[in-house]
Amino acid sequence: MDPRIAFELGPLRVHWYGVIVTTGMIVATYIAALEMKRRGEDPNVVWDGALWVIVLGIIGARLYHVFSSPNDGSNSGWAYYRQNPLQIFAIWNGGLGIYGGLIGGIIGAWLVSIKHHVRFRRLADSVAPGLLLAQSIGRWGNYFNQELYGGPTGSTWWGITIDPTFRIRTPSVDFTDLQRYPPETRFHPTFFYESVWNFIGFIGLMGIARRFQDRLRDGDMMAMYFIWYGLGRSWVELLFRPDAWTFGALPTAVWISLGGIVLGAAVLLANHIVRPPLAPQRATSA
């Protein structure tokens, strides 16, 4: 059976990618609800609005992928989807861009905050830690789809083997050349690097939210999310991704990451240096 398939129910084939991404979404929603309650807000706001955030997040993530231009020799991205428009809906085959998902999710969270009369930045702060955990979990969908890996590790024990069918072929490297890169060649598991980075960030944000809750302002947690994730995504893209979608001299994801880092830093600067001190945030014990 195709290793990308988790199980089959008659004609229905359930992909590991979908199972893992769905698991990450559920976990993120649960963490966000806990964080809202800890801040003295109604956690039902999260559960009631989860569908908006998830649906718009998936749409944004898919559109980012569809309109991208991967440098992996597969002619995927817009070059492929404009010729095969129905495949735009086949998300079980992989292809969700996190930055597109962030944009869609932010729009969804903004709509939820308006509907329930909750401060958007407060809601975003509650979502931020669980979002990193969801990304950490979701990256393992790339493992089953044999995608988002880097170049050869040069090691006989570290790295993952990739079926020749899913190997990268770019103008500068051709991993489908089995003479140079035999089947046992091990490649950098960049999805794993990012997964670990995101998990560390999740632990860090959860710890900061509790230890420094009296000093934090609305928007701080999401700002730290953008900084942490932007830093991690940047070094992964620059060091390990020969197939990255580039814009100018840098991978497109790095440009967006840098923008996120600047935005996060600006929010922290405005919250803690430009603005005068405020009373501690309202919070309850977890």
C-alpha cells in the first residue's frame, strides 16, 4: 500500500497528511481555549470560532502553495495548477504553505474577535503557543509525503532516505541521479528540524505566558511567535532547502520571515518602550 495512506475504508483512502494536520488543528484549538480561560476570557469563543479560523487558514495555506513556484524541477505550484485546476482541491497530496495559512487564520481570528467582542490581540496571544505546537505536529505530514527535505547529509546513519520518485531535481542539483545519489543516500530531514524548533518555541511561549504574565501586554505572545518562527524558518530555508521558492537573492519564505521578525519586534517595542506602564493583565490560575 502507498506509504502516504493511513488506512482505507472501502473506496475511501485516508492520507497520513490529513490525519496529522487535523490532529494539529484540534490540539491548537484546545491549547488556545485553555489560554483564553487562563486570561479570564470565555474559552467557548475559541471553540465557537475554530471553524472560521481553520477553514480560512486552510484556504490561505492552499492558495500560497498553488501560486508558489517551487524550484524542485517538478513544475508544481502555479505552473502545474493552471494546467490542472481540479488538483487545487487535492490537499491530501500535500501542499499547504504556512504563511498563507497564517494570513487566512489571522483573518478568521479577526472576524471571530469582532463577532464575540473580544480584543483581537488578546485572542491572538491565546492562539500563538498552540499554533507552534500544531506546526510541530503538522510537519510530520511532510515525512509521510516525502517532501520538504534537504540535501544529502553525507552520513550513513543520520537523515532519511527518499524514494527516487519524490526526489528533488533543480537546475543546480539532481537527486534523481542514482549513480551519484544511490537509493541509500540520506537527506536532511528539514521538516524534523522545523518540528523540533517549533516544539521548543511552544514550550518557551507557554512558560513565558505563566512566569511573566504580570508584565505581558496584549500582542506580546503573537509578536514572540512571529520572531521565533521567523528565525527558525529562515535558517532552515537558507541552510537546507535547495528547492526553495526564491524571490531575488533569498527564498521567498525568508523574506516573509524577516517581515514577521520586524513586525514582532515592532510590537514588543511599542508595547514595552513606547507605551507607558499599564496595570497587569487579568488572568486566572491554570
